[in-house]
Amino acid sequence: MLRALAVDDERPSLEELLYLLHADPRIGSAEGAGDATEALRRINRALESGPDGPEAIDVVFLDINMPGLHGLDLARLLTGFAQPPLVVFVTAHEDFAVQAFDLKAVDYVLKPVRKERLAEAVRRAAELSDAAPRIPVHEPDPDHIPVELGGVTRFVSVEDITHVEAQGDYARLHTTKGSHLVRIPLSTLEERWRSRGFVRIHRRHLVALHHIGELRLDAGTVSVLVGTEELQVSRRHTRELRDLLMRRT
């Protein structure tokens, strides 16, 4: 039973594709995304979940001509992942077939989508999914994190991140060139980046040790200088931070 993600910026086309996928007995689940950026976020969750996890995706049915991140661009990004989902292109354009198959696409289905033609694409995906080895999946790129900027997904180097600020279920990544909001809890980033020198200094802040310029003590209050920004250190985190900074020096 395949777990599918359908991606199309045109709502009627997306709903029709999801209807046809749900009607196919080889599809165990199918969900939709309105653009490639939303799809990339969903695929990242799937890869972190692992091939047998609750968020897993086996195959992506992907439109090509979409605003922001192009369907071919998304497929190109997926080829760099350790174990990406299969890709079936579903498009009204015939001109991109060569590029699609260069990216190892399973199939190239033209709109308007016929039930029989989509069923053939599902069959091919099911055969390849059954043949795929189940190997452990790691974070696709531990040195970068995807962020959305003006409708385009870009990849920010973790080394450039000075500190992270909690904002509810989101986290704001601060770099020397600006900030980016990502839908990842601060606790998840703390666990993921602990080995990279990030340390919790407050319930709202995670800081990269190598970006700390000064440790300040004023009337019992401890703070750190990160670039030009001064961040308060809570009492519960003060001792651990001082020990870590001492070990670095």
C-alpha cells in the first residue's frame, strides 16, 4: 500500500488527482500540497520519520509548472536525499519529459489525467517501492536547513546560524545576514544541533557557542553577546554554559 503526496498549485487539478488516487486500491493514503515549498516541508518530515514511520511518503505525484519552486527543481533537490520518495510527474506540458526522466522519474503523466493512465503510473511506483531496500534514513543534509524566502525555498548553512529564538511551534533562525522562521520546535533543534555546538541558554534561546563574543555578569545577571545582540542566560543554564565556554578556551 503506497503512501502518496500529490502536489499541484491548481486546486481543481489537485482535488481530481487525489480523488483518482484514493480510488486506486494500491494507494493506502494520499494527501495534497498546494505548491512545491509546502511539499518540501512535508517530505522533510517524512524523511525524518523514516521509511516505516507515521509520516512516511513512498511516492510524490508532482506538477511541474508552479509558482515559486518549480516541480523540476523540487525533484532535483530530492535526488540529493539519502532515500527520497519516488516521483511521478503529472503535468499539462510535454516539453519537460526528457528532463523528468533524467531525474529518474517513475513516470510522466499528461493532463487531463485519465484513470487508466494514472493506474499505470501507480503500478510502476508500486513495483519499484516493493523492490526498494529498507535502509535507515538520516537527515538529508545535516549542514543546511531549508527555509522559505519570498515563496522560494533556500538552504541556510547551520554554521551561519548565530542563535535560535522560540516562537510557539516555530523557531526563528538568526544569522549575520538576517533571520528566517521555520516550523520546527526549539527543543527539536536543540537535540539535533547539540553535537554542533548549540546550547540552550534560556527557555526561548538556543545559541551557537562559536558565535558567543562575550559572557557578561552584572549584579547577578548573566548574559552573552552574540554579534551585536545581548541575550539573557537563565539561572538554570548558567553553570552549564560557563563550563562549556571554559572547555572551549
